[in-house]
Amino acid sequence: MTNIRAEEIEIGVDDGHGLAPLTPGKRTPFIQSIGRFIPENEFNKAVAAYLIAELKRCGFKVVETAPGDADHSLASRVKRANDAKVDLFISIHYNALDGKFDGPGKDPEGFSAHIDPSGGQSEVFAKIALKHLAKGTVQKNRGVVKQQLYVTANTKMPAVLFELGFMDNNREALLMIDKSFQQECAQEIAMAVCEFYKVPYITAQKPQTIKPPASLVKLGTAKMLRDVPVYGSAKFGTQTGARLKKGDVRHIYAINRGWYQLFSGEFIPSNYGKNFDFEPIPSKKPEPPKVAPKPAEEKSIGTKDKLRRVIVDGKRIGSFGDEENLERNVLQALKKDFKKIEVEDV
């Protein structure tokens, strides 16, 4: 697939199921925290819409195989793709196992790519897509699943059905209504399409980033454990197209709910420590407060800055600036034979 231009390629995009009827297997269990079920197609339709926008921006032509909210039959979806002779068929779904929440560590989890057992180009594309999906939100990568599914077995082009999480896993169920997660899934699948056809991926307009002020304190450094995409803000779906390589080290200036801000103002996601090792700067022990030295104690003198001298029988025996020394020397003179003691200001 060399020298192919995106405008020469047509992609079939299928959002699995419709919004009605709201039957088990096509919706989550009741979620207490939001007070409702989440229909599978609420997620599928949103991701398909984001994917279509991504593909068109990159230059591809797109055919919707299940337009609107109706639950189109599998046969009609396949017929629409085959009649249009699309080059690649992508179906968006969300998985389920037993239809109930069993609790953390007990519920199924992760994403997978389902293809016809014949493999071929479907398998090539599936593996590329799984590689991109694994770089986003931390989920279990369940790999390529080869099985007989109607839409992958009866389409006449490479076809992959993606299960992007589990509706009966409480954490992943809530991801279904997370706009940033919907955008992320679409973006990563679009990147896979571009890589599969060897055409450049065109990012959306780069989100405006706010560079941290120069006065912001560096919190530590992050060393990449794998290639990590860079985001314009602290949420998925805002990839700038830049990517830090494994082994790269960057200074970190702010941390916001698992997002780490670079000096450029852009963010990288920690993904629970799987993207990079963060080494905080050791906090400095506060220095004890400096105590100002006590001023020298000033001794009281009879007259400030004034000296007085003692003269005994006309002989000066000393000049003194405080009463204590003056008194002591006068008393010493009194113990001796003398005729006259004088004290005068200098």
C-alpha cells in the first residue's frame, strides 16, 4: 500500500446496535452513582462520530453503515459496506459478560479487536490499532480475537470489530460517558488507519497551552518508560501529535489528577505509573530562624560620653567613664596617705 493518498480510500464506519430497545446485553447494569443505565450505542455512536471527523480531517472518504439511532440489522450494515465497496470496515462496540457488577478484580475488563479467522489484512490492521489503543487510558489489552461474527465474516474487505471496554465493569462502564475517553478511542483508531495506509495523521488544531510562569517551582523529573503522547490540556482527546520517546526525561511543574505538566505547558498522563517514573525533588528542611545577636549591655555612666579623672596630691591616677571605676579608684586613694583628692571632668 505505497503511494496511496487518503482521498482514494473509503472507510466504512459502523456504530454497533441502536439506542432502542434498551435490553440487557446492549446496556450497562444500573449504575447507582449516576442513577441510570448507559445504552451501548450511546458510547458507540459518539465514538463513531468522532472517528468520522478524524478520518475526514485526514482526507479519507467515509460511509456510515448504520446512520441514525435505529438498530439496523447486521445484514443491512454489511450490504451498505459491500455496495459502497469500502476499503476498510470498522465497527465500534462495548463488550459485556454476565450483565452485572461483581466488584473490582472480579469483573471482566479491557479492549479487543475481533476479526474473521482467516486473518489477512484484517489482522494486520487489528494489531496496529491495538498498539495505539494500548497507549491511551490504562486498560487490559485482550488482543486479537478470531471468531465468526456476521459483520466481519460477510464483508468483502478487511474488517475489524472493536470492543473498547466492558459494560459490566463499573469503572469501564463510566468511561462510556466520558467525552475525553470517547475522543481518545476515535483518535487512536484514526491513527491506526493512517499507519495502515501509510498516510500522515493530521491533528486537529493544536490546543492552546499555557506555559507555566517562570516563578513556578519544579516538582521533579519524569523518565519515560515507553513512548508517551503529549496533550494540550489535562484530558484525553487533546493530543498535540507530539510524542516523548522511551528514555526521555522531562521536568515537571504541576500535577493534576494523574496529569503532569511540562515546562511547555503541555501535559503527559501518568496512567497509574505505567507511562513514566516520577522522581520528586527532595524537599529542603527549613532552616532554623536566624536569631539576631543581643546588643551589648550598656553600663550606666554618670554623664553619657563624659570622662572624669581622679587626681591625688596633684598626680593623675586615671580617667574613668563610669561610676563603678571612678568610685573604686577613689576608695583606693583614700586608703593611702594623701593631702588632697580631686575629681574633675575631662
